Amino acid sequence: MQPGLQENRRDLTLITGASGFVGSAVAKALRQTGYPVRVLVRPSSPRTNVDSRDEVFIGDMLNRPSVAAALRGVRYLVHTAADYRLWAPASESIVHNNVEGTRIVMEEAARAGVDRIVYTSTVATFDCSRDQPADETRPLPVSKAMGDYKRSKVMAEALVANMVNSLQLPVVIVNPSTPIGPRDVRPTPTGDIIVKAASGRMPAFVDTGLNFVHVDDVAAGHVAALERGKIGERYILGGENVALCTFLAEVAEIVGRRPPRVRLPHASVYPVALGAELLARFTGRAPFVTRDGVRMSRRHMYFVDAKARRELGYVSRPHREGIVDAITWFDHAGYLRR
């Protein structure tokens, strides 16, 4: 994009979920590239990550009039908003929020005549049941999706793909892996692991692995998808495949703590998760471990992002930089206990 593009309102870009972890990073990346940014945020959302230079619309992806209003005059849309919970008191709410919210946003984008859309899905929509890392050729059937969050994202992604065909919706789908880095306000489940590990509150672990990626690289991948992605295609935005024990040891080393040494069998954690969920129903607070989380951890969730690198020019930095940036941000924001 050319310098000074922020004055060109023809390229106005709406970002849903811009107060969140990935959404705020995408807003920052678009702003730095020269796009004028409009954000849709809920009245209850924290504004820590909302930049004063962005145009703010108050609304909700489930509120059709507010979505329609936010889309007026917009050329591009990046839909990052999602209900990212592995547990909820009313579990069906996660599916409803992610599927119906996506349906409303996409239908209104079609009515508004938006030129191009980037839909933020997740690598949770791919099948990791084989030994080798998964890529875009291995979609996960909804019947095999564990838990409400995974099921909701598989369903929402299928909905978007169908709309590309039925409504000729100009959508590019991106599938971030496990983002880490600064501005994780809530924090996300992975950010919570970093906070606990850095504070010395994670003495044990299970044998699993994840693909970790710096959130700002995910955001740059969104911009690349907006500019160079093929309509209807999916692109994994990933980083490095790392065992959880290695990840926790790196966190410990960075903050000067001893890494956890105890490896727990998955079977021993499941009853703990059940008890935590039962307690959560009385307290209203999210459980520190969930049954769905335990089930998912039985497999190493490793991925290949070669397609995005080849077609979008996507790049990612070493995952350790994401850990350092996350710890630095959490420390300055007062999340860590020393």
C-alpha cells in the first residue's frame, strides 16, 4: 500500500473483535500498512487494545443492526470476533455465538457489497488424528470435533465456505495456530498457561504439543491474505511445532524459575477436570482445566503452513520471541506474581 493511504477512505477496513488478542494485532498491522481502520467492539469489551486513531463502532456480531451500521461505507472486512472458550455454563452458547454470529456478519457483508473479506478460523478445524502434522488438505468432520468450541468453529468455517459458493462472497479463510505475544488482555487459554508458568504456579504438565506463533506474525498473515489470498482458499498461519514440556521449560528459563518436572498421565487429569467443571457451575468462574482440554491434549496438535508461505509470502519468527514478548507484556501489565 502507498504511504498516506490512511486518508483514502475507499479502503476503509472493518475489524470485528478488535479489542481481543488477535483482532487488536490485526488492527495494528493494517494501520501500519496504511489502511484506515474501523473497529466493532461490544459495550462490555475492555478498551485496552483499541487504538485512539481507529474509528469505533459499538455493537455485537449477534446484533444485526449494529453489524449493518458498522459495515456502511466499508470496502474490506476482517472478521476475527469469536467466542474463544473451552467451557461455558450453558455450553450451547459457544456454538450459537460462533455460528450465528458469523452468519450475521457474512450476510450483512454481502448486503453491504464488501469487496473482500478475511475470515479468521482456527487450526482446530483440521484433523490431527494422524502422526504427521496436518495441513489444509485434512479438514476435520464436525462428527470428530471435540467440545463446543471446536465444533462451533468447524460449523462456522463450513458456513463461510458455503456462502462463498451460494452468495459469491469474496472470502479468504485464515487458520491461525496458537498465537502468543503481547496484548493478551483476557488472557487466552495459552496466555493463561504462560502467566501461571511464569508465576511458578504450574508444577506439572501432560504430554502434548502445539504449534506456537507470534500474534503479530498472525496479524501480518491476515494482511497478506487480504491482499494476495485466493477467494475460497484456507491458509494455515503457523509457527513452530513445540512439545508443551519444552515450551514450559523455556518460560521458566526466561523468568529464572525451575521448569516443571512432573509429567501427569492424561487419565489422572480427567477426574480433576470433571471436578473443576462441577465447581465452576457453583462459582460461575471458568475451571482451570476442562475435560475437552484434556481430550484435545491427548494428541500433538502440529501443523504445516507451507501453503501460506508459498502463496501469501507468509513468514514467522522463532516462537521463543513470542514467549519473551508475552512475558514482558504480562509483567508490565501486572499479571505475574514474583
